[in-house]
Amino acid sequence: MSHAGRLLDLIQVLRRHRHPVTGRALAAELGVSLRTLYRDIGALQAHGARIDGEPGIGYVLRPGFMLPPLMFSEEEIEALVLGSRWVADRGDSRLGVAARNALAKIAAVLPADLRDDLDASTLLVGPGQPIAAGDAELPTIRQAIRTERKLEIAYLDRYAVATRRVIWPFALAFFDRVRVVVAWCELRQSFRHFRTDRVVALAALPVRYPRRRQALAKEWRKVGDIPDP
Amino acid sequence: MSHAGRLLDLIQVLRRHRHPVTGRALAAELGVSLRTLYRDIGALQAHGARIDGEPGIGYVLRPGFMLPPLMFSEEEIEALVLGSRWVADRGDSRLGVAARNALAKIAAVLPADLRDDLDASTLLVGPGQPIAAGDAELPTIRQAIRTERKLEIAYLDRYAVATRRVIWPFALAFFDRVRVVVAWCELRQSFRHFRTDRVVALAALPVRYPRRRQALAKEWRKVGDIPDP
DNA sequence: CGACTACTGCCATAATTTGGCAGTATAGGT
DNA sequence: ACCTATACTGCCAAATTATGGCAGTAGTCG
């Protein structure tokens, strides 16, 4: 059995077993070594498969691995398509790909007649002003937000004055022309907004910031207007 | 990209393209040679994937093939949420409700941890300029587009000159401040764009227009720039 | 504590994949 | 009838890569 198809087989094997299966059993069933099995499990997880592995127990395919059939009204489909088109047009490119992928996955579980509505949707997003750069950093920033990690950035303010600071990013806002990171700034000890196209360098620190993202967001909404950095 | 995951990627790429894709395009997207792509397609087919390949045309994934992983990634969920937020903010109110409902339905089938991502998503849509009115007519217009019905409208052009005409609406564009119906105008016998806030009255006629919506849209894209009504 | 199991790093070896080329077949357009 | 675009196959040398074994860590269960 070649490596290629083995992953697909592994999924099927996991599906068959409702109860935890040990890695050793899986390895035997697939005819590979235990070491290789661990690698395969890792590969699947990296591709979005939701597999639980517990020491002393074994592996189980978590429920929710597959999308059940979904039903939407025509209007809801149009809303999803329009939203995804906007993201594809105005978000950064990674997010745009994600939007298209999400739509494709939804299409895969839609009844045939609704699937046609997806293509047929004639709601268009008007052409936007070109978006200021900063595309490369955005995935890193989003990742930092998701994992509540500190970011160290080199930043140019509106007068082109350079500063270097550590921030706690917790939100990302998409305006018509610019994108802005909302974060707590350790340098200024307050909430600040950073235009991503003025971030000239950034590094994700392996340090989690000490407060919950949601708490920061909530407090930020209360504070109101924020001075520029 | 290693061979292993590439097959899973290939499935997702195929899912994304609903129309035939050439092998060359797929190979480019995956970053492998054409020769290798043919081998990969073969490997997938050997594992039960139903992929149609026609000489001179390209490949299409036949629907009904639910090979995993078919679950949203965090990024895809963020994209869906961001898109829906934009629709809720900039679309008309009916569409906004539809966007929220669609999201709720998606949330209902998500495993618990992913559902949290949905609520916690911290991608924000910047506040937009207030959108010119015309909210009340939009659902009617969308309905007419979906069912390919003629519309009779009373319209004010940019010099406030009133006209009354019958149009064949087939698309709706959302710009930053205005919304525009794209239609064939029986009065002018050509494609026109109508700002919805300048439509002062409209009535859906019980008559289907004689051409397919998709055909109109295709031709319209070819024509290029359209004069205002 | 001990048994069992998930997981990771390292490394030499072996296997597999890869890409290029040359050639065939089929569909659609002119 | 011809041309282009595409799907598809065989072959082969080169090299990427997967593999398995071992050693070690960490978590769960009893």
C-alpha cells in the first residue's frame, strides 16, 4: 500500500471503529510500523481531520468530522455567496481562499437543486479601491489573535516616525481601504489601532498575553475612541 | 507539499471548481508537474473518487463524493463570519437577517469548539458610509432576478428626469454607498445600471423575460462599460 | 507504583515519487 | 479535413521522502 492512499484508508478504518482504537491496532491493520502510523495521524490532523488521541486509551474520530447535509433558503445562500465574494475581494488573499473553500464545502453537502443557486447567485460586490498593502503579515496577525500571542512590531506612525513595540492583538478591522489591528500596546499601556500597511516588520512571540482576548475586546468597546499610535 | 496531503488538497481544489478545470491548471495550483497530476488523479479514482475527465475539456468532481476532510478550518469559519458581518452591515435588512440565519444554521452543525470560534471571531467590518435608501424595494428586485421576471420601474436619472420603463433585471451590485440593479432596458434596448435609491416606484410584472439570466449576465460582462440610464 | 499508550526526535536505508519526453486518443472549432 | 487543446500511458534516471527502529517523555488507568 502506497503512502498516498493509506491516509484515505486510515480515515475509513477510523470511521468503522466507534470505540477507541490503539495506534498499534491501526498500524497492524494498515500494515505499517507504529512510528509511521503516528506520522500519518499527524498528517491527517494537519489537514483538518479531527482525531482524538488519548494516552492509555487510543484514537477516536471526533464527531463533527463530516458536515451533515445543510439546508438553506435561497436568500440565505445569496447572503453567504455575497459575503464570501466580499471577503475574497477585500480580505487578504489567504482569507479569500478560505472563503472560497468554505463555500465549496457547503456546496458539497447541499442538495443538488440548492447547489445550483450557488453558481447562479447574481449579487455582486462593487469593485473596491485598491487595498493598501500588508497582505503578507495578515495571516500571522490572525494567527496571533487566535492563539492570544504577543506580537513584536516595527511601526511607522502617520508622521513616518518609527517605533518598535510589543502589542497584544485581539481584533482585526477591515475598512474600505485599510486594515487595522486592534491591540493593547505595552509601550503606551493602552489600546491602540495599527494600520497593517504601516507595520514594517513583525515577529510572533512565543508568549501568550496575560488576558483573555474576549475580555480585551469587551473593555476596548467600552473605552470608545482610541488615539492613533 | 508532500504526496500524502496533496491528494486531500486535490479533492478540495476540485470541490472548489464547479466547472471543468484543465489538468494543467490543477497541476499549477498544487505545484507539481502535469505528469504527476495525472498520477494523482488516477490514485484518487482508484480510491473511489468519481472524477470526470474529458479530453479537450478538463476535470469535474461528480457531486455526491464526500471524501474527507469535510470540516471547516478556523480560517474558513472566520471568513464566513466576516462575510456575513459585511452583508449584515451593508446589504439590505432582509439580506442581513438571511446572513445571520445562515450562520446560525452552520453553527448548529459545528462541533462545540468550532462553534466557539464562530462567536469569538474578531474580524470586524469597518463602519461604512450610510447607504443610500432603497431598502424596501430590494427584496422585490432580488425576487424578480431569481425568477427572471420583468420589472416596471419609475426612475429618476442623475438629472432628476423621470422615466418609466420595463427592465429585465439579472444582477444586483453592492458598492460602498449605493446599490445598483443591472438589467436589460426595454426602453433603451441595451444594458443599463439603475441605482436603487433612484427607483421611485416599481411593480413586478407577472411576465418572465425571454432570455436566461445567466446568458444576459455573460453577455453583459462582455459588453464592458454601460452608459447610465 | 506499574502497565499501557500517545507522541517526538534522530538517522541510515530503502523505497517511492517525480518530472521530462515521446507518443496515442478524443473532443470541439474552423 | 485539419488544427488545437486536452486527457492519458510507458519508460527511466535522479532525488526526494517515507520508513522503521530506538530511545525518551508524558499522560491515563488501575
